[in-house]
Amino acid sequence: MKDVIIVGCGSYMDSTYGCPGEWRCLKAAAFGEGEFKEPARVIAFVQCECPGRTALATIKMAIKLSNVKPDEIYLSNCFYKPKPECPYFKPEEFAKTVEEALGVKVHFGTHPYA
């Protein structure tokens, strides 16, 4: 079983903009649905907070505190394809930064649920 971190959009999650909470991402990870090709153990669920400057540092802290390096990182649906789009940065840019800094593959999206 792979160890993963999920990164969600804090703005969406806090305001319930199309996301009633992280339960859909956690369910997809547990059952290996959506972008998860097999069940995964979520070692951290990180909320990106506007304007996103601390997101990478928060991921690093989650790794340090859990003492587990993730096999993969997933950008949640609300982070990867929000409506309206994030005014601060593109998910593809963020993923590249994370992959370069941590050497961990970043996936786009999490669950198939509406």
C-alpha cells in the first residue's frame, strides 16, 4: 500500500465551494477509486491557504511530523480544477515545484464523485 499526501484548496474546503469536505478524497484513497489506482494510506491531508506561499513548507512539515516520506502526492479536485480558478498560481506549476523539491510524483485530481 502506498503512502500518500493529499493537498486540498483551503478556500474551497472552508467555504464548501463544491466540496463538502475532504471525505470524498479520503474515500477514493481508501478504496483505490478515481485517480488512485489502488487503495492508499493517507499520511497527511494538507490545505493550501491563499495565496499558497506556505503550501510546500506545510507538506514538508507533514512529512517531518509523520516521519513518513510519501510515495505520491495528490492534488485534490478542488485544488486541481477549481471554479473559479486560483488567482495565485497554476496547479501544474505547483506540482513541478513539489516534484523538484521532494522528488515525489504529483498526481492531478483525486475522486470521481460529483
